[in-house]
Amino acid sequence: MVKICPDMNSEDVSAIKNAQGYAYAVQLTRWLLLPLGLWPTKSIIYQKILRPVAILLCLFIMLFVIIPLCLFIFLVVKDLGIRLKLIGPLGFGLMSLFKYVVVIVKQRDVASCFLGMAVDWQELSSLSDRKVMLRNAKTGRLLTIICVIFMIFGGMPYITVLPLTKGPIMRGNVSLRPLAYPSYFVFFNPQIRPIWDYVFVTHCMCGLVRYSVTCGVYSIAILCIMHICSQITITSSMLDRLVENFDNMLLGKIVTQHLRFLKFASKLEDLFNQICLVEVLGSTCIICFLGYYLITEYEQREPIATVTYFLLLCSFVFNIFILCYIGEILTEQCESIGTTAYMIRWYHLSGKEARNVVLIIASTQRPVVMTAGKMVNLSLQSFTNVIKASASYLNMLRTVTANAN
């Protein structure tokens, strides 16, 4: 951290504080994305060596689980109940892989978002604006921490605790050691020690990669939307000052700032709409399957498995809630700038000055939203629809499996 020397002028001190504020805001996101090879940095060593190695390693680990699991489901397993228990983990694996690949492909757009945030932090000039930015940055960090806690403590027991507590399963004269992701490896038998240990460790690493990808993607969205909320608050305070002392330069700054965060929100929507579509559809199905697993394990009197699936269900429900919640916040905050422009004492302005404010109000009539594939707006209403759809699919699944048995 850069120390502030006594002989520095006020501009230098402000620049250092702004740089520290930006580093504080993106710190958790950086920790999540850097090991995955997704963090945009100018380091030559990271870009040329570490990043490609990290990406290849993460892709290998995820495919090491997905491909053998697919082979096991479609070539080995014939029982419908077992297939249903494995479709959920396979779906989450495919979702994580898709999100990871999308962020890699759109790396320039991600870097552009972080660059825009860095520029906004550098241009801060007042203490009140810096406090606004820090307050929203703290909110973003808190949401990210909660997301990580739910994913790690909800997902890792499924990979570690559940297989280890079940113990070996006897099939005839063969003892089978359970794995979180039952796999069919063509070239070797994963039940032989120490191969089983290597596979188990790889599954744990795969879980960490998947949860890091999910939390990293959520962290980018949370960070960007909280940053937009900060810019909206700062712009609203400028509008309040505009009435007290009308200035064309201040009006121009307001319009520029308004157009900047609208463009930023549009860029964020283009970056995340495909990811959000997969997240909404996938979470709807996975919540349905987790509800089915939870009920099944409870009926079979398996307390450890019941608690494990309950924690996993809570993590998925909370994560889709966070995604819809930040989408709701973005829409409300972008609408609030129009309300602020409408509620200021515009009657104290001259007719020509008031017409300039009307243009700001008119530009807010088109709502700014985060969408899932440009089809579903992310909001709290969308969250309730996801839960309702999951419950409906769960009832259908229970009916179908009951009739099949």
C-alpha cells in the first residue's frame, strides 16, 4: 500500500486515496478471478504464461469430471433413480463450464468494465462522492462474501463429507468406494487405491473451480451494479446542486455522467445476458432436482445426506436470489435519477434552463434492466417465478417417479 507523505499536495493525496478505494472495491473479485486466469492485468508474465496455464488447468479439471460422468450416466447406469441423482451435478458442471468459457471469450469486455470503474474512481474529486463509492463498495464486498460462504459451505460437503461418510458399497464380491461424481474411465479403474485418492482429490479441486467460477461471475455483476448505483447517487447530488447554482458546465457534466453509466449498464447487459439465461434456466432445474434429492434422502432416513442436500439447496436459492436482487436494484436506481430530476425545484430555473432538465427526465423513460437472454428481466418477481417453476417441476418429477416405481 502506498503511504501518504506529509509533503504531498492535496491532489496527490486524493489520487492515492482513490487508487486505494478502487483496489479495496475490486479486491475480492480479483482474488476470485486471478487463480482462474480471468483477471485482466497488464503483467506480461501473467498474460503470457500464468493465465494460459491456469485456463488450461481449470478446463482440464472440469472436463475430467464432466466427460466420465456423462459416460457413466449414459453407458453404465440403467436405473432411473440413479440417473436422476446424477443429472443435477452434471447440469451444474455444464453451467459452470459455460460461464467460464463465456468470460474467457468476453475477456476484453470484462477488462473494459474494470477500466471504466478505475477511471471513475480516478476522477473523484470530493470527499462525499468518495464516501458514496466506498459505501456501495462495502455492500458489494458483503454480497460477494455471503455468496462465497453459501457456495463453499453448501457445495463442498457434497463432494467431501457425503462420499466419505457413506463408506464402501458391496456389489457381489466387489467393494466400491463412493465418489461425489461417479465416473466411467475407459483406461483405468477409479476404485483401485491410490487411483481412487487421486480421483477424489481431483473432484475436490473441480468443486473449488466450479464454485470459484460461479462466485467470480456473480462478483463481477455485483461489483459493476454497485458501481453504477454509486454513479447514480453522485449524479443525483449534482442535480440538487444544479438548482441552487445553475451552471452550464455542471449541466454538461451531469449529462455526460448520466450517458456514461447508461452505456456502462448496456455493456454489462451484453456481457451477462447469456450467462444469466443459463443461470436462470439451470437454477430452476437444479433447485427442482435438489428438492427431489432432499425429499428422497429424508424418506430413506439419511440424516447426513439430507443436511448436505439442504445446504446445497439453500446455496442455489440464495445465489439466484442475489442475481435477481441486483437486477432489481439496477432498475430501481436508474429510474430514481429521473425521479430526482423531476422532484428538484425546477420552477426556480428559467424556461431555457428547465428544458435541459426535461431532456434528462426523458432519457430515463426507457428502463435499464438486466435480462436473461433478453427474454426475462431479472427482478424479485423473476426470483419468485423461478421458485414457483421449480416447485411445479418437482411435483411433476415426484409424480413421474412414483408412477414409474
